[in-house]
Amino acid sequence: MMVTAASLTALQVGFKKNFQDAFTATRPNADFTRVATVINSTSKSETYGWLGKFPKMREWVGDRVIKDMEAKGYTITNKDFEATVGVDRNDIEDDNLGVYGPLMQEMGVSAAQQPDDLTFGLMAQGTTETCYDGQYFFDTDHPSFDENGGAITVANVDASGAAGNPWWYLLDVTRPLKPMVYQERKKPQFVSKTDPQNSDHVFMKKEFLYGVDARCNVGFGLWQMAYASNVALNGDSLDAAIEKMRGLRDSNGRPLGIKPSLLVVGPKLRSAANKTVKVMLGEGGASNANYEAVEVLDTPWVA
């Protein structure tokens, strides 16, 4: 194949289609969409001052009670991400391009899965990374309220399991705001550097570049909607987590209405999760009280 402007344009169009088709097929099924609210960012960073409030209905007596947004200053700063593939000019001249189509497709899959990597990667760091209230996202002393509206501290983590035990996560994903936030500034875009006359890289390396770049980041939503544990996953430990989450109250002592709906596990806990909530009868034929209590998300992005 002669390396001409027309042939390079045709190649770029084909590679872009390889990338986009794979990206489009993968992204809708990405696991992060189950646990993260997608926020379209319009600047270098976004500050989520409103995370400190649960707006709740009340009887209208007298003037409206305005829920002021607490200036928590929780900010998510966008980051740049890229992936690049180099195509040797000799491969184009020799029409040896069969491997590059799948490479471009794989780059599309990688771009679609990147939010999974970021979202669940941050979730796994929840015991050491802070959220909007200044506490670790998974912590033992989040400020909260009792049934009388009195100030107390509560835990949304149980780290009493044996060292090395895999973690599992119980989430309420029934609301518009999910426990995690995926902030997207620029969707993944396919780009290329193929001008043989004006590209120093092409001139010096005889290599044409094709890649993808994006701007995004992830952060935490409301800690009240998530619980982490490394104790053995079974009916008793799941019950304890559900009780903790459903017992959370607002400053008036009223229930927040948290409804745990998704159990997130990695491959090591897939079997235990299925036995805990997907089997109708337990050992000895006894009814499983937690049968279909929550859905299971078995994701490779959780260790």
C-alpha cells in the first residue's frame, strides 16, 4: 500500500470505527453505572457543597424551612488520561495491518472500562480517603443523629475480619445520587498524529500515532448510602450491615429511608454472595430469610 494522504485518511477512519464500535458496545454495560452518578463537568474541577443535606418533606407550618447547602468544600478535580498505539510505516506499506484493528478495538474497550477501574479503585480506598464530612468515606465515627435528633457518631464499616479477608460493599443505589460520583469533563476521543510532512515523530520514528484521550475523575457521594465490611459474608453479617444502614436518621430524628439494594463483591466472594442472597433454602432445608434481599454485583474491579 502506498502511504498517501488518501490512504492515511482511510486508515484513520477505519481505526476510529474500530475504536468507537468497541467503546459503544462496552460502555453501557460497564459496572460503574450501577454504583456511580455521572456528573457532566464544565470546568477544571467541581465543588459539591450540597452533599451535606438530605432534602426531606415536612408538614408546612409557618414559613418554609430552607435547607441551606453546607459549605463542605468537597472538590473533585478532573485528570487527564490517554492510551496510544504506534503503527509502523513499513506495516502500512506492506499492508500488514491485520493486528491493528483488534488493537484499536481493545483501546475502545479500555476507554469504556476506565471508569470502572477509577470508581471501584476509589471505593477500595474508602477507609483511607475522605468524603464531604471530612471523615474517611468508610469510617467508625461519622457525625449523625439519634431518634431524638441528638448528635451521635455512627459507623459504616466493619473491619473486624481477619487480616487479608476480601472486602464486600453494601450500597443503596435506588436514588438519583448514588454512593460514588463519576465526573466527566471530556468523553474519550479518538485522536491521531499522521502527517508525514509536519510531524516530527512521524519523520524521526517512521511511526504514525493513534490514541484516545479523556478528562474525568471520581469521588464519593453520600457515605450514608454505603457500607463496607471484611468479615465473613453470610446472612448474619449482611443483616448487621442492613440494620446499620436502615437505622440512619436526619437531624429531626426521622429515618433517612436508606434501602440497601446492591451487594458488591469481587471474584473471591462470588460464591458466598450467591449463597447468602440467591439461594432460597439454606442448609438443612431452612428458608433463607435474605433470599433476594439485595442484588449482587460480581465485578472483577473489586479485589
